[in-house]
Amino acid sequence: MKDHLPTPLAQPLYRAVLRAVALALLCGLLQALLPRYTLGAAALAPLSVVLGVAVAAAMSRGRWTVPAALVGVALGDLITGSGGHAALLDAGVLGLQAMTAGWLMRHAPDPDVLQLDTAPRLRRFVLVAAPAAAAVGVLAAMLAQWGVDAAAALPLARPQLAGAVGRFIADTAGVVVTAPVLLCWLGQPQAPWRPRRRPVALPLVLLVLVMLPGFNQVARRDEQRLQGAFERDATARRLRITQLLTDPVDAAVALRGVIAAGGEGLPPAVFNSLASAWTDRVPGLRNVGWLVQVPAAGPAVAATQSSGATAGAAAAASPVWAMRHLHTAQNTARNATQSATQSA
């Protein structure tokens, strides 16, 4: 079935403009005000009301209404602080979903399928158009994420899979619940839809008003639970790291103080007895090092001075620093002790 309804070009211009502005404002307000929660790797609305509005407009008035919905969605995202790239991405995905559902319903073999008054017509809407639009949204979101970060878009990863399933359910439910409400005012022809405003639209509106605060409370509770678990885990890890680092740091500071106090005159046997207990128990101490200033008359400066008077003067004027490692000092002490023993 082709688009048998009149397009905006065939209608009075002011009516088409008013409908487009009203649709853009409605989609923008809903996009900015409806709550979202984090599920897996995606931030989702518990019920895709905006998608239901766009699908209803595409079903009743044709694909010409989709651009107005896209403008409203993009403006709503920008108002809430989303970046331009994210706003365009959300608007583009929603446009593909609305056009998919509208095409499936407007090109059905049954010319009166938009009335949704029989079981086959309802099945096409609930079991074909709505799931197809939701599947398009999931696939488009994955492809867009893959274009930004291929590693983060793996569909088999648990967070991505949870986000995809949650988005599919939210989009399908949003189309099934919200689109009939708008069709009670936008559906063409209006004769079969006008009597349904009280028995169909009012209960669905009340259902949405009851569901959204409940979803919001559940989402906030889950976020608080996850935040509390993260803080507890971070605190436990910080305390564990502090406990593991206390002994090595104290030992390194103590041994460095011994070397600084004893200097070159520290007996090797004394340093060996002080350091061996710590380094045997904490092997990581053998890689500890620190910077020490070599005296101006040290071997490094003397070697430099042998290359020329100018170079020697520059080296003597500037301090010379060298890295001293704990394992080097300990090995020097042990070697000195072994040499003294062999010579004796």
C-alpha cells in the first residue's frame, strides 16, 4: 500500500508548519524531561515514549513528519548537555526506526491496517512493526558505536548485550504503548479513532504516568546500589594496598637512613646484617633506588676533568647526581665481606 494520505505539500502550508513545530516541540520536551538510567554500556529511557510519538506520526502522516521529530530529539539532547555528535546520533537512529515502522504499516497488503481494529492488524503492529523498529535501533546503535570504538561495540560482551536487550524491550514497549495514544488524535481517517480516545488513550496515558516514576525509582536504586558497592570495593582495595606498602616503605626509609648516616664508612657487615632481613622478606626492596649527590672530587668528576680543563671546570661547577640502588649497596657489602673472609 502506497502513501495514500495527503503529504504536507498537498495541504495548506500553515497547517503543515504548525504540525511540524508541534511535533518537534513535543519530541524535544519528552527527550529532555524523561528520565534515563544506565543499563550495561548504554543510557536508556525506561520506556521509549519519544520513539512511540515519532512512529505514530510516521504511520499517520507519512515519512514527511520524521524530520520534525529528528529536530526535536536533537534539540532535546543538546538542552540536557549531550554533545553534538551524540545528539545527531540519537536523532538519526530514531529517524531510521520511525521510518521503518511507518513503512511496514503503510505498505501492508491490508489498506485499512492503520485502524488497528482487528487481530491481524494488531499483530502486524505489535509483532512486526514495533519489534522491527526496535531491532533497527539496536543494530544502528551498535554500528555507530563500532564506528567510534570497535572494541567497545562487541555484541557478545556482557555490558553491551545487556544494553542491547534493554534497548530492544524499551523501544518495543514504547511503540506499542505510546503510538496508539497519538493515533487517537493523528490517525487517518479519524472516524474510527475518535471514539477510542477515552477507552484507549486515557488508560494508556495513565499507565505511562504510573510506569515512568516506578522505572525512575528502580533505576535510581540500582545506581545507588552500584555506587555503594564500588565505593566499598575501592575502600577495601585502598586499605589493602596501604597495608601491603607500609612495611616495604618503612624498611626502605630505614635502610636509606642507615646508609645516609653511615656513608662510605659504614662497615659492610653492619649494613649486611641490617638489610638482609628486610630484603629476604620483601624482595621488591632490592629494586629500590634514590639519587645521591656525588662529591665534586669524586671519580665521575675526575674522569671528566681528564678530558680537558674546560670540561673539568664545568663539571666542578655543577652538582653531579648518581642513582644508588639498595641491592647494589647490599651486594657491595656482601662482596666486601666475602673478600675479607677469603683474604683472611
